[in-house]
Amino acid sequence: MKTNGGVILARSLHALGVSEAFVLHGGHLDSFLIACKDVSIRLTDTRHEATAGHAAAAYARATGQLGVCAITAGPGFTNALTAMADAHLDAIPTLFIASSTPLREVETNALQGGLDQVAMAQTTTKWAHRVTHVERIPDLVDKAVRTALSGRPGPVYLEVPIDVMFAPWEDEIALPTKPVATTRPAPTPEAVDRILEILSTAQRPVIVVGGGALFSPRASDELKSFAEQTGIPVIYTAKANGVLPADHPYNLGHVGTLAAAAAGAKQPPDVVVQIGSRAGMSLGGRSGSMIPHDSILIQIDVDGVELGRLKTPEIAVVADTGEAIAALSRGLTSWPVKAPTSWVELLRKLRAGMGRMFHDVPAITEGGFIHPHAAAAAVVEALSPDTAIAYDGGETPAWFVPLGHSPGPGLFAGNGYLGTLGIGPGYAIGMSIARPGKPVAVITGDGAAGFNLAEFDTMARHRLPITTIIFNNASWGISRHGQELVFGKGNTAVVDLERTAYHVAAQGLGCRGVEVTRPEQIGPAIREAQESGEPTCINIMIDGDVIHPAIVRMVGYSEDTNEIPIPYYENIPIR
């Protein structure tokens, strides 16, 4: 067979180090899909294009490398738009490849035509382009990969129309070469001196690290070293869970610890080093609950757009997370920094106290179901320590995320800035491909579980050791509780579900499945699932009437009659 566009596409990706791709079949892609085997690119096919996109993004998080997703034209492309937007808002380097109708049949009302896919992708990617000639495939693939990985990472979109994909090519063609190592931006010596000068007199300093650490190769080691040298506690947003080991003495947990320090202990941080972590919903928005309004803010981010987004920093630095921390460590010889031990001890007590917040609740509620905290605590205790976590849903993450820990950077992922439900299976599939043979768990609500139920088939076909744990409260929990808080008990609409036998559905799709109705059954069910190495669904029946305290704040409930509560955002003041 003559070389064609699809073969050149596969060879170009291989030349740039791509060995995995997440796909869903479409005839437009056939020349590329067939060629992948010859260049040792493994294809993991899913049952929905959004899942393929989420899997590619999770693979990128877990490996620190590019994730690749290939989907077909028309509805294949539109199905993947959510995954593009999700990766865009969470800054994940992902290459989305799609095909389209033949260039020579534009405006003929051809099958799956009539859409300007490039224009649609431009709003949800860093860069989007259509290949119009076979000989341009190598250099445009190279540009796409460099764009995805440079600066603030993010998704890119490359469209290869079917007549370009299948077009024959007989001449020699130069493939891209692996890019040479590029220099990552670092802070100036003057900025380093000023930052350390401020930290040297701080009484309650804290480092808040976010997803910017995931694609900075030096970040984890440098952060560990700096924290140990200075005694400054490290707090993380969910995406950075695992950047420091869970048992590291200066890992003080999720950002909720800061809210507890300010609201509970009345000792908010006085200096905050916000590094690779964007201001917004992950850090309490404009409330000042986590980063106090009167604190000194030092903000470091590879994307200058993020500097000063919600609070004007004392010092703003455009720099890579790892390079910035390394520079600060080197500067300690001139500016010794040592945080007061009393501050670290306070945060440790607060973190431990948050874990005991529900210690006195009954494991079985008056309604006869498992209390969601008891379920979350039992799940965390039973999971193997090297389990990568994909969390999904509305209220379920509120119970699980503060208790869960990651075995490493990029291995604890869930609903991000887009708030996408149904991402759990895709994230788990991507993590599992990134870590062959190692355990992965999906922690999801029953509402979110219904979005991509057919992916149990994907897990079974590819023999992925994924344990899906469903917190089944027969409702869209966060929505039901929000409506009842704002509009009154029982005054709800379209929030009720059934106690569906998802474990039976999983069995029908080739996985193991078990229903759990008692808290003492959770541990044995999880351990058996993980020891088996087979994809398993554990359907845990929890009480739908129990509401997590964080949800009360999230849905905007307030007794203040001078404001109108609205879910998820700031309440509307009545003038």
C-alpha cells in the first residue's frame, strides 16, 4: 500500500514520542488507525468520544506528557467538545485529532459536513488548524505538540479531512524530530530576594500549590526540599494532591485547612505563596476564606494572565513552578527562612480535626442507609495506597476528596473548572493506561455514573484494573439538597433517581459487580475487587437525606434576608 496521509500522521506522532492514543472509530480515521500498529502506537478505544478525550487528558496528568485523542467527523467531533473545554479550563496538554468531509466536497451537503469544526474548536483550545495538504502534516503536528506543551499547557486541535487522510504520497517526507529541551521561565534574582525577605519575617506563612506543578518536572522534588529547609507548610488544591507525599510532615492537606485556620482558629495565614494555583473557585473565590484579604500575597504562575486575578499581589512573578521553587531554595543561603513551629503544629491539629469532623455520626442512619461519611472513610481505609483516584459527581466529592490521598502527582483527578459530570470513567481509563497493572478507583455519585455507563465495556475489553465505587443516594444529591434548602423541604423538581442496580449493569458489560448495603461490607468488597485485578463496580447504598456542610455554602443557602441565594456563585444582594 502506498504511503498516505494517515500513515504520515501516525509516523509524525511516533517521531515526537507518542506511544498511546485514545480513540473512537470512524471511517474518516481508518488510514491513520491502521497505520498506528506499524509504528507501535497503542489505541485504546472507548464507547464515547468525550470519554476518549477525558482519558487522553488524564493520561497527560498522570505522565506529565502529551495526551492524544482521535475522533471522527461531525458528531464524533461535537461529542468531544466537552472534553476539549474541560482540558482547556484545567490547562491539560492534549492533542485532539479529528477528520472531516473531503475538501473537494465542501458545501455539497455531504455526510457529516456543514460544520466549521475548526471555528468551533478555536474557543476551547489554545490552537486549532485544518491540514489541507499531505506534505504539511509533519510540521503541523510538530507545531500542535509544541503549542500544547509550551507556556501554560492546554489542548490543541488538528483537523485532517478524509481526502487528505487517504491521499497517497510517494515522495520522501521529513518527519518531525523530538524537540530539544527548552528553558523554562524562572524568577529574577531581585524577585527571589524580595520573596525570601518577606518570608523571613512571616509568622504564619503558607505555600498553596496547584495544577501548575503537574507539568513542571522539578516541582515535586524542589517543593519537598524547600518545605523541609524552611518549615513552611504546603497546602494544595485538589489537582496538586500527590505533589508532596501524603505522609510528608509539611503536607498539611487540602485548601480547606486554610479556611479552618481562619474561621475556626482565628489564625489566618499572614503570607501566602500562591504558586501554580489559579485564584477562583478552588481557593474560595472572592470570599477571602482561604487567602485572606489582608494577607501578603506572593503569586507565581507560568501564565501572566493569572497574576492578580482576584487580589493584587505584593510580588507577581511569571515563572515555572519547579524553576521558581528551585531559585527560592538557592536563595536561602542569603535569606535564611524558618517558619514558627507553632504555626505548623496548629495546621496539623486543624487537619486532623477536619478528619474527625463526623467521627460521632452513626454508620447507619435512621433511614437505614449508610451515612455518606462512613462510606467515604471506609473507602479511603480500604483502597490500596498506590490507587490512583478519579472522583466524579456533585456531592460525592465533598465527602471523599478531603479524606482521599494520591500516590503521586497527577493521580488524583476529578471535576475541574468546567464542573463536568461523567468524567470519572475516562479519567480512570487514562490513568490505568499510564500505569499498567496498577490499581485505579472511580469514586462517583449515582447521577454522574449514568453519563458514561457503557465504559464498563471499555474497562472489560482492555482488562483494566479499575474499581468503580458508586455512592448511590437515588438522587442528584447536590441539586436536591440545594432546592430543599432554598425552596423548602419536598419542594423539588427533576432531582430524583431510583436506587438503580448499576452493579448489575456492569456485570452485563463484562465487569464484576456487587451491591453494598452495610458499612462493614465496604472494606472486604474493595479489597476483593483490587486483589482480583478485574474491573469491578461496587454500588454503595447511602442515605440521600444527609447533606454535607460544604454543600450548604456551595448552593448559596443563607438566612440573610438581604440577599437572594443562588447555587454555586455569589448570592445576589438586595439593594
